[in-house]
Amino acid sequence: MDLLHWWYDEAELTALVGEERYVERLGELLSQAAARDVAAMGIGCTRRVDRACRFAGTCSQDPVVPPGEKLASYRHGGIPGACSSFMDCSSPHEIDVTFADGDDHRSVLLFRDHPGKARLWVDGVRVGEGEWLDKGGIWVEDRYFTIQIDGPKDHPEQGLGDMGRQLHTIVSLLIHDAERGTTRILVPEATESWTDPALEVRDGTGRVYSTREARAAGGTPDRIIPLDEPEARAG
């Protein structure tokens, strides 16, 4: 109820507490909400991205999980329980909420029209403060939340991004370990053309590829990093 009140009475509450506090509290409430609570807001979801889903009766139910199994990370169709991802296509906040498999972790991104204004929470903790964030992130192995951020200005291939993308051509990769609550940022070197970097986790290490296509192709990664030894920022 707190979330719905904060969402539907935005104009009144913003006038009372100011825009910055309104946004901060919205992120906090979304970080505490169950999937069916986010569904009750009426924003887009896995079943229907562009507007509120018509399966309110389904979303309001508790999901059915077989013994010994976890919730599927991509939930859709007429099964009990709300979806695992939600996207707001109609408000200036551009909300993106994604639950990891089992709903053990969740990310909350308020993009707010510009990567420099975007705010990100993972499990209720602010992540990537001061960085220019991409519009969406990806859960890897249901533990590592990855999101692209603006890359180094002095990279030899740096330039304006493609049409429709507000980050520059070369980007860095933020990796947040939700189990340990630690964050690292990987910055491409001059010889690394990271236009769409992606992480793969294998044998306790992180393998970083320059693009998602390169990762899918299974070639040689640009870097292999130990995931059990996080750094605040890595070059």
C-alpha cells in the first residue's frame, strides 16, 4: 500500500518532499516490494511491456514452485504469480525492475531520461553512484548484476554512440556481486573495443567479451577475472 500510495500520488508528494526525495523513496519502496506488488502498479511486464498487463488475477496469486526447484527467471503466460521483470514505458522515471531467479535478488533502475540522472539499487543498496548508466542491466548466474556505463573519454575509439543510445561508443562494465554486496567497474584498455561488453561466469572466474555476439560465439574473452577478489575499480 505504501508503494501504491507513493506511485499514484506523485504530484502531491513531490510538492511536499521535493523531486529528489520522491525519487529516492520510490527506489527504496520498489526495492522492498514483491513481484506482485510491482505488478499492482500497472506498469509493463514480461507479459505485456508497453502497458499494464491484463492478468491481474494471475499476478496477485502466490507462485507455485515445485519442491526442490526455483522460480523461473523468465515468467510469463497464465501461470500463478507475477512476472520477473517490469518496465515503465509511460512515466519520466522509466522504471526497470528485474528479479533474479528465485527472487533472491532484484535490481531497480530509474533511468529518468538521461544516463547521468539514472539511479540504480541492487537489493536496496545504491550502486554505481556518479556513473552514467545504460538503460538496462542483466543478471548473470542469478548473482552478478551487470550494467554498461560510460567508458573512458581518452579511449582511441571513443566517440558518439549509435542513434537511440545515450552512452558513448566505448563503454565500461559495472559488475555487482549481490551475494557479497560488492561492486567492481572494469574499464577497457586502449586495445579493447568494448562497444557492448558482456560477462560470462565459468569455473569461478568472470570472462569479459567485447560484445554479446562475441560471448555467444564462444571465442577468446578480452579478460578473465577472479570473481572472489573484487576491486572497487579495475582498469
